[in-house]
Amino acid sequence: MIEEKLAEYNALIEKRFNELYPEIDAAYASVLKAARYSMLLGGKRIRPALTMEFCKLCGKKAEDALDFAVAVEMIHTYSLIHDDLPCMDNDDLRRGKPSCHKAFGENTALLAGDSLLTEAFFVAANANVPSNTALKVISFLASNAGIHGMIGGQVLDLCFEKITPDEKMLQDMYMRKTGALLIAAVSIGCIAAGKSDEKTLRSAAKYGYNLGLAFQIIDDILDVTSNEKALGKPIGSDEKNGKTTFVTLYGVDKAFAVAAKLSNMALDALDEFDGDTKTLYELTDFLLDRNH
């Protein structure tokens, strides 16, 4: 079952992160404690799972991409810490527990996010791979997490609290805010396996792009239809922040239909690979049909 596979990858990620960043006794230990708190808070860890699964799909072992997968999750976690801050979404809960700034204070949370972002590149740079492979991975991470990727999407997200975007504008924001890091995750898995040709990376990006849009639309739906206990974070935050989503544009049913179409397009991209795509098929369906 896909939940068992995700749990297997989750255990690998936590074990490796603990090896890389154990607890320390130092004057600045509070920021590492906060970073560890958020990194080890749980969650499905979809992005690093995708990195390892695409590495397998391209002919290597999942563990061959482990350090890159950890780096991806560190960047994702930093983004969640910063998203929850009062100057951003101002959310007090993350995965059913106090968000980082509620547990450690805003200044420490800010620095914890900064540290995870910075250390992610250290982890990627020191992975046990050829230097040109590490360089390609670092480039993918930086470009997709930066101004033209995830950060750019977060800027657009803030802008859309003041203006009403149309569908095209909303898709562009989702592609950057959510899709960019997913594209990076799957592409890095291919690169870790030594498959960095244009055709392979284009197919991987096609999967990540469509999965990212579908993923964010389902998040929009859950913000309306789920509950705080199941979701592990406040619901109704989109409405509270005056955000336009696919649900506000089209309603729940049509929004889900769009997400389903995008998921099918992601599955079509998997058909362009020669390896075993069973786990990725199951994961794609699981993310579409999740209710929490």
C-alpha cells in the first residue's frame, strides 16, 4: 500500500536528518532545536518520496538519492515555517501541533527557517555523488525554490489577497508556489540516477507540474471541506485572508474535476518512462483522493 511506502521513505528521511543534525549543546542550540522540531513534526513527506521514487524509476536505488531528498524536505520545511509567520499566513497550527513561531517565538522561527534553507544546499553539495551531479541538483533546487519558482509564487499569493486573479493567473501562482518544488523533487531524482537528458527531465517536469497544480487545488478544497483535527492546521484560512482559489472561482465539484484532469495528465507523463511506475500511480491517485 502507498501509505506503507511513504512510511518507509519517511523513516529513511528522519534517520538521515538525525544523523546530519543531531541535538547539540551550544549557545545557539535553540535555533537547531526549532529546526529539528519542524523537520520532525511529521507529515507525508511527498516531495522527498518523489525524489527517491524517481531515482528508482530511472534505474538506481532509492537510497542513492537520500541526501538530495533530505535537502528537498529541508527547503519545504523552511517554507512552511515562514508561511506560518504572522507577517505571512499567520497560522498557529502545523500538522496538529503549534507552528514553529508559536513554540519558539518569531525570531527563532525565522532563523530556523533560514538555517534549514542554507543547510539544505550544504547537504546537497556534500552528497556522495560525482561533483557534476551535485552541481546540477543544486542548480535545480535554487532555480525552483527561488524568485522564479516557490518564492515568486509566494509573492503572487500575497498579491492575490488584494486583487482577484483569473484562472490563468492562479495557475501560474500555483505552478510556482507548489509546483516548482515538486518539479525540482522529481527532476533531482532523475539526475541522482544519472538521467539528466532533456527527454527524461521534460517528462519528469510534466509530471511534477500537473501533480503540483492538482495538489494545490485539492488543498483549496480541503480548506473548505475538511476540519482542523483532520487537516492538522486551521481551516478557512483562504477565506480569512481574502484569497481567491479554484473553489471560490468554480466551486468544490468543478475544482475537483480540474484536479482529476491534471492528475490524469501527470499519469500520462509517467507512461513516457520505461521503469516501474506502480508506486507513482498509487501516489498520484492517493493525493487526488486524500481527505486530510
